[in-house]
Amino acid sequence: MELNSFHIFLTVVEEMNFSRAANRLYITQQSLSGHIKRLEEHYHVKLFQRRPRLCLTPAGEAMVFYSRHILESEHAMVARFADLSQRSVGILRLGLSHQRSSAFFPGIWSRYHPEYKNISVRLQEKLTTPLLEDLLAGDIDIMVGVDIPPLSGLETVLLAQEQMRCIMNEVLLKEYFPESWQDMLEQYAQDGVDLMELKEMPLILLSPPNRLRQPVDQLFRKHNAIPNIALETASHSLLYQLGCHGSGVAIANPLSLYEQIRLRGLPPKECHSFLLQGMPKRSVSLAYRKDAEKTKYMMGMVDAIVEEFDYYIEFLNRFSL
């Protein structure tokens, strides 16, 4: 039986819809149905009950279990052979968010690829919860996520602790606090920024659907304060540029600060970044399954990710802009 048929079967199970599964796999529905039919004929079972709605039969439930184990075993075999021969081709499946992929993967790739040129890396760009589901299901090998819960089957490596920051131009601070702005800069560099001191200044915030906006709103509610919101935006790039330009005090996560400086270079010397007091810290970690085949090329990716985040931590420690 072709391994691809097991993969197609599991895709149908995930979608529970033949048409959507075919579209996702870029094959015709007729071809997809042919693979399911061949599985049923080969094993003399019926995998799906089609009426009144599509659902798995008891044999289909068993097929899910065995299909996953078959594909995981095949992936482990390919991984082991890739370790045994430098000319072999291996596949490494890495999951991380879209923003972290944009910010960190170029550095990770420059560390990893020269040593493992025969390894094909497949990126899955999702948020932490769906990535964790993929990791536990064996659909990816390594993930980088935020606040990954401790699970007995996972090996985790803490990469960084992130805390929200504000970006401000000292020209704006001079305008609002002409007598004390220099003392404030020194205090902020040492202790971080109390956002309540700046609530009358124009604020540039991420749009409310963004989860990073929530602790900022909670802080204002806690103090019964009404902030002066000049702009809400989903664009991390725009937030950074306007904050540095002095259009307002921008509230940003350190990841976007890191990404923008690497893309654009150092900002003007009048632009400063400080930690925000009272903001929760988020733990960024790497995770893989304890029962995974720990090939040389997989652990090489772990090392490359750790090295890239070590550089990131050094950057955050070095930059109060």
C-alpha cells in the first residue's frame, strides 16, 4: 500500500470533507476518493460512514491510529538514513509563528544550512496552540512557541523571556515634560516606564484583536485611567516608525523591535526604548517530543535556534535605544 494513501486518508479525517481535503492536497476529488477506495479494498474494511454526515467507522478510527504510526515510523527511518549518509536527503519539519519566522529564521538558516545542505526544512507558520497540536500528533518535529505548557511527553528549552516595551522620541518627551524630561529618561533606563505617567501623551497601540494589546488595556482599567490613544494599528512596522519619529509613544513587543532594527538599522539617537512596568513576561521556548528520533540534523536545528535566540537576548540586554 502506498504511504501517500495514508497521508491522504489522514487529511480527509482532519477536514472531514472530501472536497476541502482534495483542495488542500491539490488533487482532484476523484483521485482522493480512489485512494480511500484502495485502502478500503486492501484491508477489507469501510473507513467512512457517509450518511447522514461524514464520520469515521470503528475501522476508520483504528486506521487513524495505525496510519499515524506508519507515517511516523517512515519519517524516523528517513531521518536515521540521512544521518548515516551525508548524501541522503532528510526532511525536518519546523513550526513557529509567522512573525517569528520573519524575524528569526534568516539567522537560524544561516547557522544551520551550511552544515546540513542535504536536509529539506519545511516551515509550518502558526500560533502556539495549533503548533502544539501538530507536534503532539507527529506532524512537525520541532516548534518554537510562547508559554508552552509543561507536558510529560515534551522536551522544552527556554529561549527567552519577553516583556512589552515603549518606543518614544525624546522630542515628544520634552514637549510634555520640559522641566523634567532628562531626569525621566535616566529613570526609565534604570527602572522602566510607568505607563500611567504617560497616559496624557498620544499613544500608538496595536489593534485590540492582537493578544499583546490585552495587558495594556488591563493596566489602564486597573487604574481607572482613560488613555489618549492617537492610533491603533495591526502593523508592527508602522508602530515602530511612528514611535521613533515622535508621532506618539508606541507600545511594542521586543520581537517587533528586534525585527525592525535588523531590517532598517539603528534608529535616530533621539529614539529610545524602555521596558514597561507592570507588564507580564512571556516565556518563549523550543519544544520537541521526547520519543522523537534525535538525529544529528534535528539536534543541529535545536542548536541553531538556541544560538539565534542567544543573540536576541544579547540584543535586548544591550539596547535601551
